[in-house]
Amino acid sequence: MSSPDPALYMQNDHNDEIDLRDLALMLIEGWYWIIGTIVVAVVAAFAYLAITTTTYETRFKAIPSAGANFSGFNLFEDFEITPKDAYRTLGNQLSSYQNFAAFVEEHRDLFDLENGANLSKVFSERFSIGGLNADRDGNLMLSLTYRYPEGEQGPEILNSYVRSTSQDVWITLRNQFDDYNRAQASRLSTDLELQKESLQGAREDRLFALEQAINVARRLEIEKPTTPQQFGRQPNGSEVIYANISGDGALPLYFMGYQTLEADRDVLRSAIDEGLSNSQIRDTQQQLEQRERIATLLDSGRLYGIDEGVEPNHTERVVDVVDYAFPPAEPVKPRKALILAISLALGGILGVMLVFLVRFAASLRGYRQKKARD
């Protein structure tokens, strides 16, 4: 079959319509250009896939845990740790580069990293976190995504990172409770000393009052307890009524008689520094003993609800796990099927364009030759 004259494609003949048969014939005759560009595009796609690192993605999800997980911290009304407190603390720690760098240093063998790798860049490129703030409905869903190269155990790394950070968070919460408990124990100890000093001062004031009353009772020769009426009865039958000059209606102490007052004084003097106790002191002492008992259990790692009787998995202590990280079925990049499909389509388009360019160049040469002959 002879090829149509290229010059024919440039002739108008007062007809602007395009003959689709001519276009089809042009593409058929230029098939080798189309096939060639497709082959080049596919080869370029395979070359790109060969030099591009295959990247996978895995994800960890969690929500705030039940309040019972933190009952060991909430023993007193003046201190509380809520599930949302622990949730946000974990989220903030997971999003911390310093925390990630410490984890990498401890678990370097898990990572596929070059010597001297920029950990800050690795962290920003591989990790992303969401759910630190509540959505419109007030719900919280922590989502931690880790992207990793082929050959690295990404799910194991992510689960280990969350588990290690959760352990650190639990220790942080434990230390907060321990510090607060010790501060309260110190405050109670100070309060107890002040209350005892106050009671001792009151006893000293009482002792001074007894001494004064004893002196008065001896001068008035009031040996035994009496009343103003009995003391004021005179031999001539008249009576003298004595009133308390303080005006509070209570009888002066000296009416108790110096025998009673001296006995009271002696007992108080012998025990002035002993048995310093009243209802307030006993209540403070009880609170202090509770705080000290908790501090002792914390020191020994035996406090129920914090060290004992809790979920051994620190991750599930701090949050309620929705999904642990697991191996994905496909990589996130490069998408081989998509890239090959794009290369085929792009190669075909470029091939068609190349056919048109070649035909246009041929027709242009034919037109020049015709003009030269004319």
C-alpha cells in the first residue's frame, strides 16, 4: 500500500472538515512511534520503581480508658487523675521528638537507619499523630501512623514505641501522685506539730491559771469546793454574793478550793509534755499515718491499684486500645499498578502526538518542495 501524499494534508480545498479515516490511517502507519514511546514510558516506570524505596504504613488507635484504671491514684478528694488526663499525656509524649530519639537510642536494632541519620527528619517524615483534641461530638480517638521502608518491622516498632511511652507515662503519673502524697504528709506533719504546740500552750495557760487560783484560795482559806453563797454567809446572818468579774457566768477557779486545785495542778504539771492529744490532733495523726503508709507502699512497689492489681500491659493501663499496629497488605508508595497504568497511558498519548509531529514535519517538507518547483 502506497502512503498518501503528505502534501494532501495541508491542502484545504475550501473544506475545513477533518477526515477521520485519514487520521486513523496516519496512526496506523505511525504505529511504531506509539509503541516505541509506550515502551520507553514503561521502561522509565520500571526504572523509577527500581530506585524508589517501597514504603509501608501502619497505624495504632486508642481511646481514653475506663476510670477504674486510675482508682489507685484517686484515694483522696484533693488529688485526681482522669482517663482524659492520661490520654492527653500519652498523646503529648508520643508526639515528642525527644521521646522518639530516646526510644531510637534504646532500640536502634529495630530501625533501618543509616549511621548519622537525621532523627528529627526521620521522625517528621515517618510519624504523624491525630486525635489529641476532641472532635465536634466531644469524642477522642488517638491515631498514630508510622511509615517505614520495606524490610523494617514497622508494626513491631510502633507497638513497642507506644508500649514504652505508656510505661513512661504511668511512671510519670505515679511520680506525680507520690510527690503530692509526700507533700501532703509533710504538711500534715507540720500541722500536727503546730496543733501539739497549741495544746501544750493551752495547758501552760491552764497551769498558770491554777497557780493563781491556788494562791487566792489559800488567802481566802477555801480548802474545799464551795459556792459564793456558802462562802459569803456571815455569822450575823447576812450574805455576800460574789460574782465573776469576767462576766461570763462561770465561777472563779478559787471556789474549787486549794486542795482540788493543787491536785489538778500536780497532775497537769507531770503530764504537760505527755499525751498531747485531742480530737483535732487525733484526726490529723490518722491522716498522716495514711499518707505515710501509702508512701511506704509506693517505695516498696506494692500499692494496690498502681503497682498491684492492675493490667500488666502498660498500654492498656493508660488507654483503651482500639487497634494495635499490624502489617499492611500493600505498600502506600510507590503504587506499582497505578504507575504502570499511568506510564502506558502517557506513552500512548505521547506516541500519538509524536505521530502528528512527524506527519506535520513531512507535510511541511513536501510543501516546501512543491513551492520550490512552482
